[in-house]
Amino acid sequence: MRRFGLILALLLASCTPGGPSGEEAEGEDPNTAASEPESNVLIAYPDRFGPFRIGSSYQQLAGEHDLKLEYSSEVEDWDNPQPTGKGCESFSLSEDWPFAGLMFEDGILTRVDFYRPFRDAQPRKKSAITEQNIGLGSRIEAAKQAYGDALTQTPHPYLEDQGSYLTWDANSAGDGPKHGIVFETDEHTVTSFRIGDSRSIQYIEGCL
């Protein structure tokens, strides 16, 4: 079983240069406006990421993409684990997206996580940023500037005063499905983030 929340909070490897807003690369002015995302960068919206839309079924997505089961609340035999479509189940994506994960509840996609690789891992082939150009490595100040007063900062459940949660509710005033974004940070930068159902993104350790 993967203790996703704790692992995500403690991954401290640096992001690749030329990343999201607020990430300081050598020779760049951090106050310079970010350019348009490169072709290997996809936008993570509160309700979708590429072809992965919150509310889609496991059957639909598994038939179109390479999903590997990483954890299931319903599986006891991990010698030959098989998705059940019940309870809470987490999946990793293909090698194109080695540092993103999908979470399903009762067979429905409710959350997508993005996290930093370990120090000895291969660089990401692709990366993700939000509509406001915030992603892994973004400065906390940049996230606050991008989302304004709608972004709520709370203490990190593991890092205490050395980290925080930055939470943004995409449609708190609407009557439709509730979606949002949670950015996990250390003292200065975003170390992981997740999009999806407003309830599911609040789980500290994903399915656990």
C-alpha cells in the first residue's frame, strides 16, 4: 500500500527548469511573466486533466489508457492484484506521466494527484500546471497572487510550520458539482498538488 499523502509531502527533489510561475531558474527574472506552456505541458483544470475528467468511470478510462493499480481498499491478495471497482482505488499512469496518479471511488474518478519524483528518478517527460500557471516548484507567493483571496492557507498536517495546504474551491458559489485544487507546500514552494472533487481532494493520504 502506498501512503500517498505522506510520500507526496516529503518528496523534495527539484523541478526541471523552465517550469510554472514563480519557479526560479538560473538566469531568469522571477518577476517576468511566464510564457505559453510548452507542448509537453498540460493544463490541470479543477475538473479534468487531459483526457481524465472527474466523474469518468474506471471502465471507460482503463479501456483507453494504461492504468496500473497501486492501492485498493478492497484487495487483500497483492500477489495478483486486480481492480474491483469498489471502495477507493489508486492508479499510476503510463511512463509518459510517471508522477501523476488517479484516484477512483466506487469506480468513479474523483481526484488526480501530481507530485515530484525522487531524487534518483528519471526526469518527467511531461508536466502539469493549472490555468493560472501554478505547478510543482511554484512559489507560495505566486500561488497567492494567482488565486487571490479565494485561496485558503492552512497548516500542513505533517510538516506543521514548515509547510502548508493552499486550497482553492473552483465553484463554491455554484449549484453544480464542486471541484477544487489543493497545493501542498514546504516553507516556500509547491511540492505536490491535486485536482478533483472538493471532498476527495481533502483526503490527507489519498485512499488511506
